[in-house]
Amino acid sequence: MDKVTIPDSERLTYGFITEQDTDLLFELDQDPDVMRYINGGKVTTMEDVHNIFVPRLNAYSNQEKGWGLWKVFEKDTNDFIGWVLVRPLDFFSDEPTQFDNLELGWRFKQKTWGKGYGTEAAQAICNELAKLPDVKYLCALAVKENAGSINIMKKLGMRFIESAICKDPLGDLDVVHYQMENT
């Protein structure tokens, strides 16, 4: 099977994140506002990137299936501006079963907020995932207060499914779950 790649979109380019990209992961997580809806605004240490983030990333990364983190760069400047996550929903639960329902997530530098980059990047990735025969649904989760992420979900065509507790070894979160069929 070929590796999934994401073609350039209008303003952005994409690449598959590996553990060689720890500096980019660390850099993005140094803004408390970026981290507000993830962990209350606590910046990530390089130790956390190496000991927690990279092992979790390695657990679900599979470029042949499109699973992993996709780094996002501005075309004009080649600046790294964020990433989009793709992994099976409930991957870190005790018994993940939803391998046909891919969860998307995104994290972008604050200087890019409000410019449509999150939507553009998530749409470009959705377009490629739509070509995969085993993917029935695309979904996203966010804390209820994260209006920016919820807006992206709606722009992608996802609809509200439920409010729920997202179980995760790093801590459970009260989230809203949006989803769409992969057509």
C-alpha cells in the first residue's frame, strides 16, 4: 500500500511528522493560549515531548493509513504554523474499536488564528482521507468552550453527535463530539 501524502492546498504545504520533528512540536506548545483548551494553558517541556508526546505519536502513526500528525507550513514563507492530527477515535481507550472512524484534531500558532488556515488544512487532509476505502466517518472532539475548533468542525460539514467524557490516560475531558460520513 502506498503512503498517504497531502498535496499542497492554496496557501499551505504538508508533511508527515516523525520523532525527528520534536523541535516543531515543542515550539508550538510554548504559547499558553495555544494550550488553553488542551491542558489549561500549561506549556509543554521538552522532556514531555520526548517521554509522553512522541511515544503516543509513535503508537498511532501509520502513514499508509494516513494516521499521525501532519505538519503544516505557509507556502509563501515556509514557516511551520501547526499540525493536524489523524487517528482512530478512542485509540487510547482500553479497547479501541473504531478504526473506521478517524478523529481529526488541530493545533496552530496563535498568529495564524482567524485566517482560515485550520479549516484549509483540515479540509485538505479530509480530501485525502475520503479516498481511503476503510474510512467510514471523520470526527473531531473539543472542549465546549473551544469555539474556534467547533467552528472548523462545522465548516468541514461535521454535525454535533453528543457531549461526552473523552477517556484518555493523560486525563479525561468533557467534550463535544462532531462527525460526518466519509463520502
